[in-house]
Amino acid sequence: MTNYLVVLITAGKLEEAEKIAQELVAQRLAACVNIVPQIISIYRWKGEVCRDTEVLLVAKTERAHYAELERAVKQGHSYDVPEIIAVPVEEGSRSYLDWLSESVAHAGGE
């Protein structure tokens, strides 16, 4: 099952998250992107501990499309260093994973 990835991405605004999600699905780099509209992130940036409200994107894709997905996120993202973390899927519903594969087939547009 390690062919499949869940990719976590944060964004500063809902509009930006929706634009990124739309682009990833339109380019077939992700089969689906869930958007969690409000999370609180506490992190260290430039020596300071920061607290911000962010939006979480949860993208489902195949490992073969990760590099292209990462490039697309960075291209459409306002952060200097966007969070883009991929986690392998160890198990999953066969019918869902088949749909995921069909949805990202011919990535890069269609």
C-alpha cells in the first residue's frame, strides 16, 4: 500500500487553500483534497514562537505524483516555507484506492 500518500499542507487563508486544492485536483496531482478551515498552529519561525490560525489541506495522491504536487503547491503558495508533509498509506479500502489511482492517472492535466 505504500504507493499511496496522504499529504498535509497548511495555508494562511481559506481562499488560498481552495485555490491550491482546486489546482491539485484539476491537474490530477491529487484525487481529493479535504480542507479543514481553522486550525491553530504554534511554531518557531526566525527565532520566535508564533501562534497563527491556518487552514489544513489533506491531499490524497500516489507516490509517483509527489514531486509534481510539491512543485504545484510551492508555486501557488504565499509562504516562504510551506508545510508539505507526505505520510504513506499503510492500509486502505481497495475500492477507494482504485478510485484514487484512476483519479490521478495522466497527472498534469486532462
